Amino acid sequence: MIKATSRDSIKNLQSVNDDVLELFDDAATELIATSDGDAKRALMRALAFMSGCHKEQMAQRSLLNGQEGCITFQIDLNQTFNGVGLIWNILRRYLPETITTKIKGMRALADSTGGAFDVEEDQAQQFEDIFQHAKD
């Protein structure tokens, strides 16, 4: 979400008229100085401030609904399917019930070749470890 906001900011910055840039020369020089001369770091700070994501590290959020404390996962299959029941069966086959009962927001991908769902942040590492082991 933040990356998309950053891209939007870049698009908006293209509309700044070159004639006004000189008005910000002293401020830009000062901003770079506050970042120990690192212009890229100064620009990242400015973009973070413009996006409103500058107070603290962002908490994990669902890509499906923005809920804090959830991480969205996607499962891709080699073939199309008729419903998310197949994905539920795969998850229940490999995961303990303590994880599967807390999975939220199951949705099929538009092309029916996979699904996306949320796992609580405190269970995400266990989820990844199980599927990495199953993959190997």
C-alpha cells in the first residue's frame, strides 16, 4: 500500500512547475545536510512525510482489507478450480487447526488459479515454515 502511495506521489511531483523549484533550493540543501549529505535518504524522508507514514514503522496489515496484525498470503495452483474449498482442503492438510481456524478473508483469484487469505501476524512464521518444509 505504501509503495503504491509512493508511486502516486512521484506522479504528482511531475506536475510541479520548474519555475518554482528555485524557491526550495535553500530548504533542499538544508534537508540534505540533515541527512549527512545523503540526498537519497533526504528524499526518502520527504516522501515518507508526504505519505503520512513517518511516525513509526508501519504495522503489518492485510492486503485484502487493511486489518492490522494480519499478513496476506497467496496460494497458486497449476489448474483452475471451482471454489475455495480446494484451497481450504490444502491448508487443512498441512496446517494445524490452531492456524486454520484463524485464517480470514479467503478469496479466489479472478482467474481461479489460486486464492488469497489472511493469517494472523503471530502465526505467519509458522505458516511459512510449514509450507517451506512441504515444498522441500
